[in-house]
Amino acid sequence: MIWYEDEVKRVEQEYNNLSYKPEAIFFGSSSITLWHTLYTDFEGFKPVNLGFGGSTLAACVWFFDRILAPVTSAKCIIIYAGDNDLGDGRLPQEACLFYRQLIDLIRKKFGNIPCYYISIKPSIQRWSIIKQIVETNERIQAEIIKDPHQHYIDLFPEMLNYQDYPRASLFEQDGLHLSAKGYALWKKILIEKVFIKS
């Protein structure tokens, strides 16, 4: 996990530089990290971007005490991770295990704080492992429905075109990271499913 160190230090500084106590915590991989309009998109909900590039669910567990645990003002946690676990060759069962470990840490630290898990996105670059992505989403969703304080945000169908293939306009040229249109879609769904709901 040593290769994350610079990113983790940057995220620690991100939190320390805030002028307010954050309430909506965004945690996870580069789809969170690269959300450059996150603070304006969710202005009024006191957000903080605690994403760190390249992170996996395993890394989210590993760095929980340094990144997430210090945010004592948290009122909800939005998680996007798992994409890179599968990209690194981990099995859906492994990704789900790390998700359970992350939630266990959250429960021990924050009690029954509402947690929102964003489904692993269908991307052009990782279309070759789409079956693993679907299975991981299903396994994590099955975990989530056991807990009334966890919520599954299913962005998967919204990101497909009429041929059930990822919509190219939602991605940068690499076919993996989100474009401005991709983030606009995520914002719309999260506002409806997380913030208006709460």
C-alpha cells in the first residue's frame, strides 16, 4: 500500500484545509478524486472529497483510520470503489469481502450513519470484465439490503446506451474516467437518491 502514500497525504490535507466541518463524505477511487466540480455540485450539503486515485476497496479499508475516521462531523458517507479491485484481477467475492470490512469499520466508528454505495460503473476500458462487475454489484447489493442504513445507488443502467454498451459521451478518451457529462449524470442521480431523500 506504500504507493498510495502521496495521495493519502494529499487527502489528509484536503480535509484539514476545509473552512467548515464536512457532513457529506465522498470516499473512494479516482471517479471521486477527479470530480473537480464536487464542491460546487453539492454546495449546501457541506461535502468533502476524500477520494484517492487508484484506490481499491482493499485500500479504503487499509487507510480508513487515516482518511475517514478523523471526520467526526460526518452525517452521510458516499462510497465509490471496487472498480480497481476487479481491474487488478481480484474476484467479485474478494471485492465484496473488502466492502463488508469497510462497512464494519464505519459502523464501529460512526454507528448507523447512512452509507450510500455507488454501483461499479460499466466502462468501455473494462468491458472485458463486465461479468465480474455485474457479479460484484449484485453481491454488494445483497449485503446492502440487510442493513436499513445502507443504500445502493444503481448508476449502471443509466450509463448504457440502447445497445446495452457504455455511453461514450460519459467518458474521457481513456474509456474509464468520467467526462463532464458523466459527472453531470452522477450529480443528478445522487441529488435525487441521497440528498433530496435525506
